[in-house]
Amino acid sequence: MESYKPVWLKGAIILAINLANAGYKPVTIGLGERDFYVDIQSDTSLTLDEAKKFAKYSEAEFKVEDNYINYNGIKIKMENSEINIPSSNPKYFEILNISTHHPEPTVQYVRIRGVAFETEEQLKDYLSWLEKAEETDHRLIGERLDLFSFHEEAGSGLVLFHPKGQIIRNELINYMREINEGMGYQEVYTSHVYKSDLWKISGHYTLYRDKLVLFNMEGDEYGVKPMNCPAHILIYKSKPRTYRDLPIRFSEFGHVYRWEKKGELYGLLRVRGFVQDDGHIFLREDQLKDEVKMLIKKTLEVWEKFGFKGEDVKVYLSTRPDESIGTDEQWEKATNALMTAMQELGLSFGIKEKEGAFYGPKIDFEIRDSLGRWWQMSTIQVDFNLPERFKLEYIDKDGSKKRPVMVHRAIYGSLDRFIAILLEHFNGRLPTWLSPIQVRILPISDEVNDYAEKILNDLKKSKIRAEIDYAGETLSKRIKNAYDQGVPYIIIVGKREANEGTVTIRGRGNIEIKNIKFEDFLNRLKNEILNRDVEQTAIKTLKK
Ligand SMILES: [Zn+2]
């Protein structure tokens, strides 16, 4: 990719000059990861076809001045001015995308993204490579499925989830709520912003300083929360707790912000604001092993729900690092509790020597995706530090005051990052329960629209997310569209189906079943969704 960048930059210059010659106002050119871009100042957008007219080679004299291109007195800012502009010229162009953004509140730029090559073969090879990348890169899948977007004027690393993306988030949250409830968690809500005093007590003010967003209001300093723990601790401290109350388990889908460096941001995998399926447990030392055991069992159950099991899940125990707080006795007891929990479950696990946090030992879960990559997901961390800092206590049987053990835990980790991993793992073809559109109905002709609408109504009554793609495009084009948009089930209805009250069902992988009683399919589909099956069990059981 890097070797193409000089010629892309030249391509961007040529496109900008062509646009200038047609009366447009090009202001900036630069390089993205997979293409070049030209920004023009304009209140109205261009269509892809309009832009394509300008994407061709033309002879033009221009001068390079620092980070500007000077073309007949028109100055165009050039990002990536460190790249030497080649003397050879690209002759083969492709425009990939057009979008708009606001560099200033009252100014709009139209951004044209494209590529340019010296030979036709290079262009063809690149476009077929790009098509494959679109299948496996969550940023491109997200664009294709209309799930989320990032905008320059809104800030880097700060995502906007579209309606369809929010459906996926809600489904993941609903499932995790059930899992948490099953373990006895009480869900809480805490604010996005707290006074710096809180972050000073917790230690985040110094330890997390470079990622903490701070601001002043009415003479007080505030910080946007990078973690939910201190707020959960204040809820614990809001009243006296006794040995009988423990374990106390708080969960929250907590929105946290961490100011990562701009260069380290990467789609949903690395953002500045994200939601954790966070949870904190306050418990007695003697309760630690059983609590961790339950948590491990549930975590493995969750991963299996998404199809990650056996060899594709690894568990690690991280032990005391050289620099740490807490007594030898505390470390030994906690590390033993974690280890015994795993042993009693018959789990094989690796040990990461000295890789625990400075405040306690931890268990990590890694999963392997369909591309063979390992991702660290769930974590269970014992913490000796925060109970100390916040002077947490409970009243024991004998009336004495004791300090509880605290455990931080997350199963998905970051919801946003997990969505990125799922999109790449499934190539955008999510399990039915997670799919924003679960069924698309294709009437063969307008004559059967009534029947299609009746089916749509029945699906909606069963809370299945369905829509109709009315006749207009050819049937094969509409089938392809549904497939490209990751829709798991297609229902095709024609005259015969309408007369007989049946449907033709298409699932993924070209499975098609004709003349099925609609009710029969509906019941199986409801079960597939209710069970949150990772496979398309509705059509697979029909096929048998
Ligand atoms: Zn925490």
C-alpha cells in the first residue's frame, strides 16, 4: 500500500486541478489509509457519477510550495507533504466515496475519495483487494451495513451509532443483563462526570492523568470518568454494610472516556469514548473462590453463545508483579482463590508470571476469531488498593469492622470493541438475534404485495425485525442486496405462495427451501432468536 502513496498523491493533485478548471474550489488534498482525498469547498454535495467525470489524467503545470500546491495562483493545501511527488503520471482512476464534513461551523467541505494507478492492471488488482477488505474490516462493514460513523467535525475516536448499530448494542446489552441478573448483580447508573476530588482519592488523577479529560466549572475542577469503579464504591459506602450483605454486586453499562493518542485510534477497536459491561463485587475473603468460580462459568457460557469454545478460548492467571501494593498474605490468599476456582472447574489455564496489576492478581480470557487472531476480552481482577484508599468496611459477625475484598470484572470488555470483533469474525453476517434486519420479504411482483404485507405484519407481531423490498429491481438484484447487507433470512413470495399460504425461504450459504407453510417457519425462527442461536437453526431444522 505504501508504495502506491506517491502516485495516489499525484492522482489527488490531478483531480483537484480538474475540479478547479471546472469552477470548483479545491482546498485540501491528502492521503487516507487506502486512498487519496480531495476536499472542495461547497454547500452542495456531488454525486459519485458527477465526481467520476473529473477523475482522469490531464496535463497541467503546478508548483509545490512547502505544503501547498500552486496552480495558476490557486493554492491547495497538501497534507502528507513529506511524500515526494513522482514525475510519472497515473492514467487510471477510480472514485470510491463522497462525503461531507465541516472544518468550521459555517463551512462545508465535500470530500472525494479515490485511487489512481499507472496501469489498468494495478487498478484492477487493487479494486479486487479492496472488495475483499470490505468483507473483513469492521470499519468498511460498518459503513456497508449502515451501523456507525465517525465525523471529523465531531472529533476523532468519538463514534456515532446509527439506528441499526444501536439495535446490535441493545441486543448485546439485553443478553448481558440476563447473564448479570442470573449472577445476582444489581444494575446501577452513575454520571459521566465527577469532581476531581473523587479521581484524587481513587488515584486516577495521577495514574491516569494523560488519558483523563479535565475541565473547570465555577471554580471546581471536574474529570470525565475513565472508569466506573470509584462511583460504584461511593454507592457501596452510602450506607453501613454487614457480613450478611456480602457479596454485593453492582453492574453498569458504563460510558467511559479515555483520551487515547490520535495516532493510536482505530475504528471501533480503539476509540476515546466507549461502553463497558462493567461490574464490581464487594465480598469477604472466604467468598472469593466461589464467586470467581461462578463468574468463570458464566463467562465461558457467554463465549460459547457466540461460538467461541474449546481451543478458541484461553484463560490466564496473572501473578504478582515486582512493583505492587498489598501484603504477602493478601496476595497469596487471593492468587490461591483464583487458581483453586479454575482447578475445581477442571479448566486448563496458562500462567502469566508477574503480569498481574499492581493492585492484585487477575484472570484474563482470550478468544480466537475466524481469522485466527487472539483478542483479550473478559477480565476478573482482585483489587487490594481501592478498598484501602476509600477505607471500605463491613461489620463482621463479632461486631468488628473489616475491609471487604473488591473485584473488577467485565465479560465483553468494551461493547464497541466487541462489536468490531464480531463484525470481522462474522464478515458482517451476524447471528439472527443480533442482526438489525432479520428478515427481508421480496414480493416477486406487485400483485402479491398484500400477501407480503400480511407476512410482514405477522413477523412484526412476533417482534421480528423485518421489512419488504418491493418489486422494482430484479429479484436476483434484490437477493444480492439483502445478502450484501447481512440480512440472514429472505422470504420470497409469488402468486403460488400467496394462493397456498406458503413461502420460499433463503438462508445464508445459498440454502433455499420452497413451499413451506409460513407458520412453520415463523415458529422455528422465533425459537432461533429466543435461544440466541449462533447458527441458522430455523432453516437448518426445516431442511432435515
Ligand atoms: Zn473497576
